[in-house]
Amino acid sequence: MKVVIFGSSGFSGHAILKKALYQDYQVTILFRNRNSIPMEAKNAIFLLRMER
């Protein structure tokens, strides 16, 4: 399954991200700051940087 997560660095988004990765989903996240991405996800997901 493919999922997109907005706000993956927040409390709820982080929990959803971990669950999706555990279930082997193909995950894409939208982020502003690369440092806010949870460490366990950095090599397992597609990253899309958002410009202001």
C-alpha cells in the first residue's frame, strides 16, 4: 500500500509513520526541515521537500 504523511515529525504523524513502515507500506512524506525526519525513516521512505 502507498501512503502520504503530512506532519510526520509531530507526535501523531511520527506514530503513523512508524506503524506504516512496520507494515511495509510505501511511504512518502512532505517535510520542511530534513532534521525533523525521524531517524528510523530516513532510508525507508520517499522524501518531498516543501518550499515556502
